[in-house]
Amino acid sequence: MLFKDIPGLESIKSTLIRSVQTSHLAHAQLFDSAPGGGGLALALAFSTYINCTNRSEEDSCGVCASCAKMNKLIHPDFHFIFPIATSKKIDGKTSEAFLSYWRSFILESPYRLLPEWLDYISAENKQGNIAVEEARGILRKLSVKAYEGEYKILLLWKPDIMNASASNALLKILEEPPFKTIFLLVSDQSDRLLTTIISRTQRIAVPAFSDKDVRTFLMDHTVSESTAKHITYLSDGNLSEALQLVKETGDDRSGWFIEWMRSCYKYDVAHLVKFADSFDGMNKEKQKGLLDYALRLFRDMLVWSHGAGELLRVPEEELTFVQNFSKAVNFESLENMIQEVNVAYYHIERNVRAKMVLLDLSLTIAHFFQRR
Ligand SMILES: [Zn+2]
């Protein structure tokens, strides 16, 4: 991973680069990242940069022997610790046994969340854990002198899920670090870290990606401009979520929503029944995604009808629809609609028959239109 592969976050990148150039490398650094943010990607690019033998003022060279190994995450001076869980697929009690899976998981994309990782290894529970033995094993991993690079680097992903004994074992190491070793802690829930760990590290705050960065990133990865705009709007700077949405796309949420609302408005019961039928045939994630989308637009309409239209992040194509729709219902109805969609969402989550849920919701919404 090179810095240039990561969208935006320019000032953080230059701070990291400067710290290498001026040899002011803190031995323990905490990448305190927004969920789905650039924390892990930055830590990887930073590690690559630290050991690159031909780095420029902006980035690693990407081609030297060190970069080539970092590129595959097989550099002998670069170590990982990450959460694991019991898995039918993999037999092992420490992250070592999961390493090859971990490498391909991260090489696919470094903008990912713990549940995705646990899915990837077919974990039997949905927690994930970094055991105290793992923390103690850190010293063994680092006890040999750096083979090739100047520094040994240990990247610890999700220190926030460590229990007290593992955290304390880590703390001990951070207090008396081995020579020429750098610890990079990457967390997307730093509020769950022991304050003693936070105080032993240099904190690097990594904010969520900007809308522009998400959009550009998606368009650079062969997503069409209109879909990219759409997904950017839905993902709130969370690149992990944006990439998940790209996978699910194919479903045109806004088209679906607009057609649904038109049928409600016209009180076209026959069409609403058909709609409910097709909704019933979708998987639960997609059903929830559509209701989520409806909720978001309803909330935006509420904002719009309160005269705070400039706050909206609605993509241009939907703006006209939102404006017209807001004129067709009053505040109270809109608030009720939000309430009803929330109830429907709750029912879908609890496996109430989707067809009934959507038809019920459609008819309720149709009534609100009648009442304006
Ligand atoms: Zn290099």
C-alpha cells in the first residue's frame, strides 16, 4: 500500500512522511480512525515508507525489494497481530495460524471492519478476540534483530477488543519497547482502549473520508458517476460501507423508491400489491437497505420542509423529487411516515413476512398522502 493509493487525508500523510524524513519516529503510534476510515491503510503505507530503500519526498518507491515484500505483506521485519475466533476453516489459537487469510483479506481492501473479517474466516462467534498469549508472544516475534529493514514494525489491529490482561501485557511492552521497534496500533473504537495505552502512544486522529474522497475513490474503481454519487450519499465517509454497497448495487434504490412513492401517492393498490410481492422475493439485507434508504430520504425531506434545504446532501437527480415530495405532505405526516418505516424495519429484522410488512406500510403511507 502506497500513500497515493489512499484517497485524501493529505495532511496526515505529510505528517507521517515528515516524521520519517526527520527521524522523529515515535515508538508507539495509535491510528485512531473513524469506522471504515483510512487508519489501517495509512498504517500500511507508513510501514512501507519506513522501510523503503528508495523513498521520495511524497511516497515509497513501490518497486525496491522492501516495497515488493510489503506489497505482499511478507516483509520479514513486519508483523501483524489481529483478532481471531474459533473457526471451522482454520485451526489455531493465535493470529499466526490465520496469517495467510489475513493477508489476502487486507490485500483485497484495507478499508474493512471486524465483522467482515470474522465472516471471512467463517468465525463461529461474532466477537473476535486477541488473547493474552498473543500479547505476550509479541516479544518473541520481535526478539530477533531486524533482518532487512532498519526497523521492526508490529501492526496491531483492533487493540480495542483486548481484555484487561491482554491490554496489560501490551502495556508492559510499550513501557519498555525493544530497540528499533515501532508499534502501530490501529483502532476504530478508541473509546474502548485503556487510557494507559492511549497515554503510551502518539495519537494520530484519522477522520472519516470526505464525500469527495469517497466519490473519487469509487469512480477510480470503475463505479459509474451516478452510482458513485449515490453510494457516497449513503455511506457517510465510511469506505467499508461504500464498498459493500458497490457489491450490492445493481439494485437501483432511488428508482425503486420513487416508483413506490408514486404508487402510494396515486393509491394504486394493485401496483402496491405487486411491489410487495417483488419486495418479498428479495433477501433481508436488500429489504433493509431499501427501507434504510427510504428513512434517509424522508428525514432529508423533513429537513427540507423546515426550510433548512442547504443542509441536504441529496444527489442532484433526487433533489427535484425531494422538493416536490415535500410539497405533497405536511410535517406531521412526514414524521409519521418516518415512524412507520422504523416499525417496518423492526419487523423485517424480526422476520415478519416481508410482503405483509411492505403492503401494510404502503397503505399507511398512501393514507398520509390523502390527508394533507
Ligand atoms: Zn521502496
